[in-house]
Amino acid sequence: MTETTPSLPPVQPPTRKSPAAALFDLLASVKFAVAVVIVIAIVCGVATFLPQGTEAAAYLQKNPSAAARMQWLSRLGLTHVFYSWWFIALLCLLASSVAVCSTRRFATVRRTNGFAQRRALGSMLTHISILLILAGGVIRGVWGEKGYLALREGETAAQFEIEKGFHILPFAVTLANFEIETDQPRVAIASRDSRHPALDDGGQLVVEWPERKLAVSVPTQLNVEHAVAPPDEPATPNNTFRVTVLKYIPDFASDTATREVTSRSTEANNPAILVAVNGPGYQNHAWVFAKFPDFTMHTQGDNKPSPLRLVYLAKATAAPRLPQGAVKNFKSTLNLIENGKNSQTRTVAVNQPLKFKGYSFYQTGYNPQDLSWSSFQVVRDPGVPVVYAGFVFLISGLFIVFYLNPWIEARRTA
């Protein structure tokens, strides 16, 4: 009798997963998600030790020898980590992993019921919360804005400085008042008198025409015309300029939106004079500043370069105001201007930011040599509502897993 060996079924070769399925399994892997989280944590730790954004520029000013190293770090994106493309890519990668896990939790919720379903629902809500928090971080990195703004009392600005230039605000900001509180009797800079003084300050205006070797000094008397011509030439209409001081401002301030000129105080903190120049082929009115001899601000007349150089020598300047005693707090009163009108008046202080139209203003500092200056950090973070929604989902998911589910099971078995 011949024994027959039973035939075995043919061995099927292992099926290879498609690239999409392999990627799906990788993103759903806990080890992969933990690895990405560790990388993000290391990067955030490094960013806390390296100067970021405008802090990097300030560090470079104090340490010029570190220029090469800072340039290398900037190319790697390590001086603006949280806004760099590779950090946003890491957040997107982690978000993809969480999204895949949330999809699997959703499938579990659909095919189960009772205790298992509620537990899967809580886990799914927790995963969605992490996804929303990561999405808020990505939104901030792509569409967020962060910069700095410095104002002097009476000044108005409709833009703030960012790392790569300036960003326009949808409204204007005027520093109406700045106050400093110390452990001595309070030092407060009151609202400034914007009236123009009627008298000059007794200074001198130096008029130079380098090409014709002209250099004369005339008193800064208001509305007194002075005719100046080259000393070695007879005065003619072709070589004579008529110079007149029209206004004197002891503490110059200008509204950048309306170009209105005012004086912040009656003290000579920033003295300036308005000078009218009329001569051969040239007419202009320009503000000339004692503290900034290389800067003039033209108001009307010819836009072409003036052949004359004007230097204002003020008779005296006011001594800087310094805070007396240890500084306890400082705050700024800001006027928020929309469509040319004052919309609101708000106060910004340390740990008391101002929020308006999606922008937050944080009081960051002042100039101890000039207490009319104040500086702010300006932040716009459109990802904040998304992050808050993530916190709501997180609390809901944890409540279901650790409180609601055990409570329902305890009542069912009672």
C-alpha cells in the first residue's frame, strides 16, 4: 500500500506595500512622532540660547567680531528659528503624523460602541487638539508679524520695523504721553505745548556756498531777510541769495501722516528753524535742525538740490531729563488713529499690552537720556484663535477619557 503525502498549499510571496501605504504607516508610527517631537524640542532649546530677529542685530552691534559667525547662523535660519521654512516644515511633518493618527481614531469610533467608543472619541479629540495647536504655530510662522516701534511724544507712525524692513499698519499710532514711576516722587512728562514760540532763540544760521567760497553767519531773527553773496564777487541777481528765518521750534515734532509740525515743549530739546531761500534759479522752504546738521526737511518749493548748505547753531539746548531713583514702572498713552481721526486712546504699560485690530503693543523700554521716547514690540499672531480652539479640544478629550467615561461605567455597574 502506497502512502501519499498530502500536498501543501503554495507559499504566497509577501505582498509589498504601496508607497502611499508605507508612508501612511510611517506617519502613524509612535516612534516616528516621538522622533519628530524630540527634534523640535532640541531646536527650540537651541533657539533660546541664540539671539533671534532684531536681537541678533543688536548683538552684532555690540560684538562686531561675531559678524562671520552670525552670518553663518543666519544662513542656516538659526537667528529666526520660529519663522524659518525648515522649522515650519517640522511642524507640518508632526501635524501630518497627528492627522493620520486622528484618522485611525475616527475609524475606531465608527466601528465600536460603549466604553471603547467613548475612549476612542476622547483620544481622537486630543489628537485633533494637538493638530490645531501645531496649525496655529504654522500660521504664525507664515503669516505672523513681529517688530519694534519707537516713538517720541507727539510723533505719529503708521508702520513698524521688522527684520527685513518695515511693515505698514492698517491704522496710525501717536504717542500722546509717556510716564515713568520711580521710588522717588513720580517723574511724569506732561502733555506738550504745541504752540509755536513767537521769538527766536538767539542762535546763528551759517550759510555756505562751497562752489563760490561763501561762508557767512547771520542771526536767527524771525522774518528778517539777509542777502548773501560770494565775498570776492560784486553782488548781482545771479549770485545773491536771500535767506529768511520764518519760524523757530524749540522741540521739533512732525506728524508723518499730515506733516503738521508742532513743538512738544518749550525746552530746546530738538531746536529747528524754518528757512526760506530765494536765489538765482532756486526757491525753497526747509527745516534746519541744530542737532542734525546733515538733515533738512523741505516743505515747499524746488525739489532739486540746494547750492547752499545751511547749518543752525542754537544758542543753548535743554539738559536731558533723567529719572530720579529706581524705576518701578513706565507706561505710554497712545492715540489710535483711523481715517485721520482719533479712534481710541489707550494706555500701554509693562505687563499690560494694548490689543487693537489684531495687533498687540508691548511696552519694552525707554531712553533714559530723553524721557520723551518710548519703544514697543508689535506682534500680530493670526494663529492664536486656532491655538485656543486646540486647547478647547484638548480639555474636552481629556475630560471624556479621565472623567466622563469612568463616571458612566461606574453608574452602569452600580
